[in-house]
Amino acid sequence: MTYFEIRDGVMHAEDIPLPRIAEEIGTPVYVYSRGALEAHAQAFRDGLKDVPKKHLAFAIKCNPNLGVLRVLARQGYGADVVSGGELERALAAGMAAEDIVFSGVGKTRAELAQGLDRGIGQFNIEHEPEGVALSEIALAKEMTAPAVLRVNPDVDAGTHAKISTGKAENKFGVGIDVAPEIFDRLSALPGLNMRGIAVHIGSQLTSLEPLEAAFRRVGELVTDLRAAGHSITHVDLGGGLGVPYKDDDNPPSPAEYGAMVARVTRDWDVTLMFEPGRVIAGNTGVLLTEVLWVKPGASHPFVIVDAAMNDLARPALYDAYHDFVAVRPTGDKMTASIVGPVCETGDTFARDRVTDAVQPGDLGVFRTAGAYGATMASTYNSRSLVPEVLVDGDRYVVVADRIAAGTIMAAERVPDWID
Ligand code: LLP
């Protein structure tokens, strides 16, 4: 079932016609489907049916909206967080502290203390000094921090360079070659309960091979650590599974991913932890926008929409592809560049693309915008912060307000010593 489909010539999110949201809330606006979120959460869990002991922690960086998190909390998901702010969101959304995993390459001492005070389930340690600091902070609180060591397996994830994390030159984790000695030293610290290993090699992976290669290296490390006398009970396999952005994209399904994981980890005898983000949320949301102008260009016209790179940064940052479709498609097509109003050439969603024909006043959507969309929005060019709507059948709620440029300006001041 698809949750964004054309009915009677008009695109709906579940049972809500998108023009109704545009009229009542204005554009640009992110629109999420609760049904799609639940279906994807279930599909990922089903894919792991042959993994006996597992823990699912939604990577909330991809969509930290409280309404979205509450849906996933009800599906039994915990959270993978990377900041104190994300930690508080996960708790506010009703996720249990023990179901929260704290990743993040530069946690502050204050954030480590916050994680301990909140009683989170696991710290993913990025390097030795962080582990030493965590042990000291835990000891001072007469606590023991449950922790795993993140390793960098030196595997090329085959994805965009800016979202690859598992090559030796990337800033994440410790080299897998030096992991045993670091693990030895961290295990000896009284404030830590070193219980396993974590790995995450990148995002939007469209092949299982690099994941399998990384997991096999982790499996060898687990064997070595056990041989050295360590008790390894948890392995965190991170996130990274890609999603289709185009109709003919064909990334591995959660079922294929799960079958690979079950095969590779069969003899590990650990609780496997997962940090899926995009695969849960990516195709559960669209960015709804209105066409402002159609302007002639050198080769093809520019379709100028009211969404911009500040609302959806992925095309500008990663040359990412997001499908653009009309909310009331006529069947006619046009070749155009789709651009936003921001004063940068990088504010281009699509270049010379064959797309649904649109005119000023028409509505369109950028698809696959449920992950790394609203959360990466800014107010660049003094634009408003884009709002978010969650649809559930024939009802919807604004789950994040539009924050007006004036509200942002109200938090600024001119020093009185500038006359
Ligand atoms: N775990 C860790 C440690 C991560 O760093 C990430 C993503 C995830 C899990 C979730 O990965 P996913 O399942 O969503 O692929 N802004 C970029 C993506 C950045 C990903 C950062 N880390 C984008 O828009 O493509």
C-alpha cells in the first residue's frame, strides 16, 4: 500500500488531500504519514525475524519530530541519539531511558553526565579518552556505564563521500586493528561495563556487500575479544540501509538485509542492536510546495517553488535526487530546472529534469523527504522555519509550527553600546 497516492486526480496523504493542508497550513510544509511510519517500522522488525535477540533504536537524527518519535515509541523502538538535545527528545516522546543508545563523535562531559543521570541503556564510545572520561564521571556518581566500543572497519560503503563513515580516514570510531588493546584498557576501568562493539559505515547504502564485509570483521573481533577473556554480550550494527528515491531505484529490502544479518551473525550469541533511520522515515514524508513562477532559462525553464535549500538541504549538500511530482498531475510533462528562492545557484532541486508540467499556483511535492529533511532545515535568507504535519487516516495535526522569521529575529538584540 502506498500512503501518498493520487485519488480523483489529486495527491493525498492517506485520506487527506494535500491541497487542504496547503490551504490550511500554507506552504512549504512537510507532511508525514503515520501509516507509512508504522508499516516501515514493522517491515524492518519483520526483516529481522531470524535474529533472536535484538534491540531497535531509531536514529532520531533523521527525523526527531516528537510526533514521529511517539509513533515509533509505540512500535517498540528506542532511540539512537547523538546529543543531549536528542536524548531529551527521545525521553519526551516516551522512549524508555534503557532503550536509548548514545552515539556521537564528540560527546561533551556534560552530555556523558546527562546520559548517566537519565539512566540510558548504552554509550557507544568513539575513542579511548572518551571512555576514560565516562568512567571517571560514572565513578563520581557511584555508577557503572554500560558501554560498547565503536570500531572503524575500514570498509568503503560505496555511498556519497559526505555520508561515509567506515573508511580509515573518517573521523568515526577506533581502527579495528587497535580495537583489542583499547578494549582491554577500557575494560579495566571501574566505571565502565564494556559489553560489546558498535559499527556504522555510512548512510544510504544500496548494496549489502560493504555491510557484510564490515559485519564479518566485527565478528572476527568478537571472537578475538572473547579469546582474550572478555564477555561480549552486545553488538550494535548501526544503520545505513538505503531507500529508493526514484521509481527504478532498487536498494536491498529490510528482508534481504535481515537475512544477511541473520546469516553472518548466526554464531555470535549476542543481543544485536540496530540504529535504522532513513529506512524507517525516508519514504514516510513529502515536502509540499507551491509553484511561484515559471521563468524562461537558457535551455529550459526554471520552475521557482516556495521551498528552498533551507527547507530541504539534501540536493544542495549531496547533489541528492528527490522526485518532484505535481499534486494535480495533468499527464503533461515538461523539462525544467526546479529551484527555490534562495540567492544561491546551489538552491536547485533538479536540473533539466523531465517532470510533471506545472504552472504558477500549482502545488507539487518533493518525495522521500521524511528523513534528513525538516531536521536539517535552517532559516537562511531570513526565511521561516518549515512546519511539519502528521496525517493519520482522515485527520492531521501540525506537529511542528512554522517559526516565523520575526520570531527568530525577536531572539536577537542590538548591543546598546552601538549607538
Ligand atoms: N547510526 C549512526 C552512528 C549514524 O551516524 C547514522 C547516520 C545512523 C545510525 C542512521 O543512518 P541511516 O539508517 O539513516 O542511514 N544527512 C545525511 C545522512 C547523514 C547520516 C548520518 N549518520 C543525508 O541527508 O543523506
